[in-house]
Amino acid sequence: MSIIPEIINTGFKIDESELWREDFPVEEISISEIEYNLDIPYLEKKGTDDWNLSPRELIANFEIEIPHAKRVNQCDLSFPIHIYLHKDKWIILDGVHRFTKAVMLGHKTIQVKKVSREIALKCSRNK
């Protein structure tokens, strides 16, 4: 059983389909404001079942991490990512592949929906 990295251990697991149903404002922010997310291991390396692959490592190993590379290539940047303020940092609840694609394409900004604690708990799998 893998242990969630502390920086993203919010105490709840988001149900993305529930989160997508919520209607709240979209904002455009500078990628530099959330650039530290490049070093958070949100994903798992090929052949593992652990939190051991950050977006930065995915970019560096794009030709090896084929399943994630395909998701990055296929994702639609017209959809905002969902971010949540946890331990004074905006972490990505949904949209790591979109975030990675935006960075790879050299975008300076990204569309986000800032998720409040109330909405996050409402959309969690462990209600």
C-alpha cells in the first residue's frame, strides 16, 4: 500500500465526476504561482503502484512514461484544472496532465477553479 505524500494528503479523496458538476468561477492564474506542483509526485511511474512521479519527471521521461504521455497529449486545455489550498500551497486536485501539457507547451497562464474546503468535502469519496 502506497503512502500519499504529505504535501497532498488532504484527508479526503476527490470524486472528480462530482467535482466537475460543481459550478464555480474559472480564473486565469500565472503558472509561476503554482510552479512548485511540478515537483509533487502526483502520479505513478510505469510498472509501479506508488506516488513516485512528478510532472517535472514525467516531462523529463516522456518517452518512457507512455501511458501518462498519451494522457498529456490527449488532454484538452480548454477545461480548467481544480486547485485546493492545502498547507498554504495550491495543490492540484484534478488536472495534473493538463497542467503538465500547459507547462510543456510553454504557457504562461492556466485556467483554474479554486476549490473551497466545503466543496472539496462535498465532492469527496469518503463523506
